[in-house]
Amino acid sequence: SLINDVVGRSLDMIEVSGGKKLPGEFFVHLMLDYPEVLKFQVVQAESKELTLKIIPSSVFDKDQIGNIVDKIREVSGPEISITCQIVTDIPLTASGKYRVAFSMVPEAL
């Protein structure tokens, strides 16, 4: 199951509006509502940008992307830009782990 896959994985904190941080688990629980998403990854490359990568199943309805983005925006705040990409593969890390959420934004000191 998705949850079992995630246990022991590295889940970063994703920084959102006002310095608030979202745990990677938030996205895991959100995506449980969308069983037609086979795999996903949330990447934060810049402090105000999130990219959601989705590997869809054959029954995935692209209209659901809007719902998923809306749900993320409810907690991230309006000034975060959220991009969704449909992908065929989500590469593992160099150490062979599947990362659900990771941030490339340096921690504020």
C-alpha cells in the first residue's frame, strides 16, 4: 500500500506561506483520496513554488488535478505557485529511495 511504501522514506518539510511548514505526510494522506494516482512526488525548488508530479493510472481523470491543487492551496496559502506534471517515471534518489516530498530550499537560519 502507499502508506507502507512511505514508512521509513525520507519526507522533507515543505515550506509554505508565512514560514509555516507542511510535513511530507500531509501529501501522503491527501493522495490517499486519489487511488487512481499510482505514484506522486512533491518537489519544492523555490520557496514559493511547488511542483506536483503524478504518475496516473489508466482511469485517472485529469479534472482531478484541479481538486488536488485546490486542497494543497488550502493549506499552503494563495501565494504559493503549484504546478502539476503528469509523468511516466519518478526517479529514485542516488541511495535508491523513493522520496514523496522534498525541498531544495535551504533552511532559513
